[in-house]
Amino acid sequence: MLTLKGDERVLDVATGTGRVARPVAKRLNGGRVIGVDQALAMLDVGHQHQEPIPAYDQSAGAADALPFKSNSFDRAFVSFSLHHFGNPSGVVHEVLRVLKNGGRFVVLDPVIEEAKDSVDVALEAKVNRVFRRTHGNDFRFHTASSIQRMLTKAGFRIPRSNVMSYSFNQEGMDGIPTGRHWLEVAEELETEAPELAERMKKTYFTWHRHGDHVHVKGSFSYALITGVKPA
């Protein structure tokens, strides 16, 4: 979705340790990936890989106040981080600013389902409250359409938007991204709000405890959305 030719200057927003920058950098021939993150400890880990990431540079900085000149990147992406930003619309505007005309911005993020009624709204609020205990007060799950609206409002054109599902049917939450927190939500709802627990089962996953074990079955969704800065 980045449509790389190989010579692009690519911005990795909230690069962390560079785990997504690595496969992107391998697609370049003459181009470079520049990763920006305000977590210096994460950048340090990324800098010390035994196998250095090719064509990769790092910069410390906030995603909603990028330390780069306007119109200086051909491509940009943010992977599994948008839901952590306290000012996501500010991040999107900053990416638009630093992209060249015609540049592409790809967002990959876990998403929740669109709220259809007050029960869905209450369930979304509960999910976010539980996740904030671990991930901080800025945490907020978006929907695929809210991400598209955010990009469109900033000035991006949206040529492509995909929503993919990650299905599971297993004992325990091992291997399921943020699965432990989702199970925490589910088990609290069972005792606090049975109506919300039933909606959770219909929308996301079911869970059945047997002894010290729990069987889970369902799916979570991820949005992969491309925005293009108008030429």
C-alpha cells in the first residue's frame, strides 16, 4: 500500500524498536526509512539490534510535533500506535505537513466495531477504561471509519481502506495481541454488566472457564488505510 519504487524517503511514525521499519527498509534501493519516537529507551533498543536495520535512521520527537521540514518525505506510515496518541488528529496533520504532494500515508491499527446503539457505546467506554489502566489515559480504540474521517478532515484523499480479521479458537489468550486485557474486560462485565457481556460475546469473542483454564473463540479487526496528500 506504500507503493514503493525503492528510492523513497519514508517516515516511520512511532517507530519503537524498528520492527516494521526493517521489512520496509528491505524494499528500498537508494531510499531511507527515518523512524521517529519520543520514547528514547525504545529508540536505544532499535539502535542496538545485532543485525542493524539497513537504510534506517532515528530521530527523537513527538508524533504531533514532528522535527522535520514540510514536504520532506515521499511516504509515511504508523503501525499499531494510533490508538496510543492523545492527539491523533494532530499527528495526522503533522504527517500531511511533512509529506510531499502526492505522498502516501498508511495507517495500520487495531479497530473496534462501529457503535450501533447505546449498548455498543457503553461497551466501547468499558473497553477503553480497562485498557487505560495499563496503557495510560491517552489510549483509545478507533473504528475504521473514524480513522478515515480523521485523514479526510486533515486533507488526505483515501484511495484504499481494508479491514482484516484475526480469528482465534484456543485455550487462553497467549499469542493474541492485547488478549489479556480483552479477557479482563470480559470477566469484569460478567459480574458488573451482563447485558454488555452478552454484546461482547456477539461482537468480539466468547469465553468459557473450566478450572484454571479459559477457552476463547472470536475475532478482532485491524484497519489498513491509505491516505494520499493531494498533488
